[in-house]
Amino acid sequence: MPAPHASNYLLVSTEEGTVSLPRHEGLLTERCSFLLSLDYDGTLCRNDSRKPDPPFFNYIRQLKKQGVRWGINTGRTLSEMAQFMLELELQPDFLCTRERFVYMVGEDGSWHAAKKHNANCHAAQLAMQQSLQKEWDMILPLLHTECPEAEWYASPIDPLSIVARDSSTMDLLLPHFAPLLHAHPDVRIQRASRFMRFTDACFNKGSVLDYVSKAWQVPETHLFIMGDGHNDLDSFRAFPNSFFAAPQNAHADVIAWVCTHGGHIFPSVPDAIKKWAKQKSISIVGD
């Protein structure tokens, strides 16, 4: 396969570095009436697949003609998502990374970073890291002592982050961080399956979606939100009057929360979109 032409990419310089993002395929000239926010791993792309379920892009093409925009709200980095986005048939209209940074497509089809927002959350994250570093360095050896059979490592590229062998191992590790969280009420843990990081409490998947929805003037009742991880709960809590859902493969804690707070459980994203579109009297056909 020939290498993609350079004009198919846009350089975006941000707090996450300078990254080449695939160029958006069209202009955003129509008013945004509805917004779809999707987690990536385990939700949009399931079972280690890098492609959404087949009906997804068919539905998105129809929805975009009816004032619907869509985006990915993930804990992954911008550079990771830039690689994954190469495999997507259609590019998202917005992208939220590390549960705190925001990137949106403008009317001209170019990617734009939410500069002030991103700078503020980056500064807050750095300050939080500095305040916790000594306690973090003390607690890691204790994890090895108190959980000798657990397999995990501290992320070398993401400060105050841990990667466990699997989700069950992370279940064992997290209670050991409770004292640190109690001592720092302005700090939260963001968890996605076997991954976790400490973050400033003001920035999460809910806060970034709030930024995007306000920028495009989309009311809460016109939001569709779907995710499978603990870090998705922030967006569900932030928008209780939205249509929020989890896939059947979500963590048991997430499924339990969704079911007791008026949310929905579906086999896949296309199944959820079909139900939501029917409720909103939005027309989509085919599989």
C-alpha cells in the first residue's frame, strides 16, 4: 500500500506534543443538534479489535446528514489515537484524550486544540503530580509487600500511573490507594480496566464532554454517551439526563451503576445508536 500523502494530515501542537492527525473528510457547516461521545477501547472497538462493528459507519453517515456529530472520549494519548484513527473509515468530529485534553474539528475541517482548557488542565496535572510524588514513591514498595502475587508496573511514560496484568489484579491494588485519596480530596483515580492514573479532580471525561457540548451548544438531553470503564462514570454522572449506556462487556461495577441510575446496556454501539435514534425520531436504516 502506498504511503498516505502528506496533505492528508494536519500537525497539531499541544501539551501532548506535536502530532499528525488524519485530515477530517468534510466541513462542519451544519449546526450540531446532537452529540455522540464514545469510549474507544472496549466500546467503539471491542475485543482488541481496531475497527468498530460493521453497521457503525453506515449509521454515522446517515446521522451526520441530520445534524449529529460524534467523537471519541478516551484515556489514551493523542499520539496513540492518531495511529488508531488511520484505520477509521470516517474521522471523529472531536477527540478527548487522557480524560482531560480536548481537540475539535472546526468549520474548515481542521483540527483545533482547546488551548486555554488544555493549558489549564495540564498545569493542574503537573501541580498534582508534584504534590503527590513523595507519597507515590513510598506507596509503590508497599504494594509489592502487601500484594506479592500481583503483577503490575508503574508506567514509565505517564507519571502516577499503574498498568496491571489484568482487570482483576487492578481490583486488588486499588484499595491500597484509599488513604492517599482520603488525604487529597482534590485528587481522583481514573481507571480503565487494568490501567489507572491519578488526576486532578476537576478534569475527567465528564468535564471534557461538558466543554465540547457547550462549545457546540448541544443540550444535555441531546447527548449520547457510551463507555465500558470506571473512567466513563464521570461522564454519566455529569449528564444524568442524557442517553448513557454501557456495552455488555463492561466491568461489573459499571454495569451495576448504569442499571441503577437509569442507563442502558447493549451488545454493541450500533445497537445502542439504533435505540437512541428511534427515541429521538432520527432516521437510520440498514445494518
